[in-house]
Amino acid sequence: MTSSRSHDIWLTVLATVAVTVGVVEAYHRYTNKNNLTNTSSSSSPQVKIKKSRPHSEELIREQLARNYAFLSDEGMDKVRKQRVVVVGAGGVGSWVATMLIRSGVENIKIIDFDQVSLSSLNRHAVANLSDVGTPKVECLRNHLLEICPWANIEVKNQLWNKDNAQSLIYGESDQEDFKPTYIVDCIDNIDTKVDLLTFCYENKLPVISSGGAACKSDPTRINISDISKTEEDPLARSVRIRLKKRGILTNIPVVFSAEKPDPNKAQLLPLSNDEIEKGSVDQLAALQNFRVRILPVLGTMPGMFGLTIATYIITSVAGYPIEPIEGKNRYKIYDGILQSLAGQQSRIGQLDQRIPISLNDVPYVLEEVYRGKSPISNYSTRLTLSRWDPNQELSMQNVVVMTKDEQKFHEDNVLNGGKLLSDVYSQDILDRVAQRFAEEKYYSQFR
């Protein structure tokens, strides 16, 4: 009797569980159906668009509890009120957007024209195989609303350019004004990147820019600095030169890697004739004849760039102290190089030690014109500057980066010794120096 009654109780419990599971499953199916709407028929494959929905403040606070403990209530209040526009939703931008949303930013706009490709799955923050072929912005929104369903995630599946800048950043009308508080530049096309940074500068919008993560592999060399102080980043260098032409010299933070190139490391992949025939190959002007998609990218590096950018934004707006290390105290090095050049004036018999080259010119000559190396030996240590031709006035096109030993040799044999440059140096070296002078003449029109 007791056994039969116990059996009946267990059957009742199991039936109750089954009914409960069925009700919960039906509820989830119903809510998911109401939270999904179809995109326009032009999308291929068809994309389901999720919408944000109300959420309990108590649950939001619990989900963000560790950030509240770290940044304080006041700091998190500032973070949650940010309105961030991320331009570029690839390897870097997807991680920026993901971590901003995870960290509590409640309003974000993501702009990108591209679709998720199979090859981008090695670096994208959230995309999976089922997302291949769908717009990157829709992919991000759908996944991020699974994490923070209360967030307002606006997406624009369009190419940002200066013609549509106003409408994409702010909105089509006053009623749609996004009122951005921060812009994140994750664009890898130089001209578009420069246009975006110029737009932010002219409209006084806080912005942070991503340098190039391609061919980089050393996480210890990732850094944040002003655009005037980046190192070993061809993308940032080319952007800096173009911004100077527009009168923008500083006040743009950049995340970059100071990792030096090495013949044993990944190199840029040359284009085949078939690729060249597809159209313009100058999408990255710093890297002639290369397309963005063939730059070797270690999947982890764009993620670390994105995490660095997100961390910088979150801590900055929250008022949390952050002091990026800008190079190896390089301005002391630059000052020493400048003093050596000024001292050379007296060593070669010039009474006036004043020189027409300033401290701000030294990093430009050293890093951009000469790539941080002596054109004589290709050495990159113990560098200084020297007058080249004793018969010409000292100028930006008559000063050469050398090692200190090479400077002394040059003074003894050419500047004081009276020998001809052609008697002291090989034709290869003379041609290399002439090429650097020609490049400086070209760069000077942008300074």
C-alpha cells in the first residue's frame, strides 16, 4: 500500500516537471519569436534581427557587479551613460563593441558595410559558422543582445565616408540624433581613416584610433600613445602624415604595436596578377599593391587591440587612473640626438650652434624618413643626426641619421677632411640617402 502510494506521488512529480518544462519552453519560443523580425529582402542569407527589451535593474546590477566594485557607482554611472560609435566591425571593432556592451555601455552604434566571411572567424569576437554571409553589424547586434538584452544597439550596414559622415555618426534628423560621446576608429583604409579622424577633430568628438594589427604577434609590445608618438606602425605613420597636411598634429590616442619587423616573422603577401586585375590595389597607401584581406593576421592580436581600446574608454570615462607608457622615454633620446647635431656645428668650425631643426622634427626625421635606421649600415642603435653635404646649408634635406661612430667617421673624412662623398661612400649608400631626401621632400608638403 505504502509502495503504491509512493509510486503515485513520483508519477505526479514527474508529470508536474514535464508540464513545467513544456510551459517554459513554450514561453521562450513565444518571446524569441516576438523579439525577432526579418531584415530587408536584400540581405543574403536572410538575417533575423533582435531588438532590445526591458530588463530588471536588479539583474543588470548583479551582472555588472564586478565592474561596479572596480569602478565605483559613480564611475559605472558614467560608463552606462556613454553613447559610443564604433566604425568598423571586423577583428578589432567587434571586440571593442563586445567588451563595451559587456562592461555596461548601454547605447552603441556600429557602422560597417561588410559581411562575415569564413576567413574572418579566426579573429571576430562573436561570429560563428551560421553567421557567414550575414552583415557584420547584424551579427554583432544579435549576439550582443543575448548578453545584454537591455542595451540599445543601433547598426548601420553602410560604408562610412565623408559624404555620409553627419548622418551616420549623428543621425538623419534632430529626432534621431545619437548624441555620441565617443568615437572608435577601427577602419583599415587609410583615406577613410583620415577622413573619420578629421571629422572627429573638427566636431570636437573624443576619438581613439586603432593602428595595424597585421603581421604583429608580440602582446607585450601593444601600447597606447598620441598619434605623434607611435612606433613601428606603417598604418599610423601614413595616417599621421596625411593628418599633418590638414593641420592635425596631436590629441588623437592610438593603440598600436611597437613590435619591430623581422625577416623570420610573417610578411605581407604579394598580390597575384589575378588580384591586381580585380581593381584598385591601393586601399592601404602605406602598403603599395596590397589589399587588406591578404595581410597575415594572427587571430589573437586584433582581439587584444580591441580589448585595449575598450579598457581605455571605460577607465577614461569612469575617471579611473590610467597612464600609458609612451615608448622608452623617447623624447629624452630625441633631445640627445638634437644636442649632438647642434654640437657638430662647433666641431666642424661653425661659430653659430643654432640649427634650423627643432625637437619635434627629430622623431619625424628619425622614425618616418629614415625608418629608425642608418642608411649607411642599417643599424638601429646609438643613432644621431649629421650634416651630409658640407657645401650645402643644414636643412631637413641635408641631414642624415647615422650611428655615433658613423657620425665621427663622416666628420673626420667629409665635413672636416674635405673628401668627396663619392670617394667615401658606395653608390648604393649615396642612392639610399638620395632616396630618403626625395621622400622627405614629398612628406614636407604634408607638414
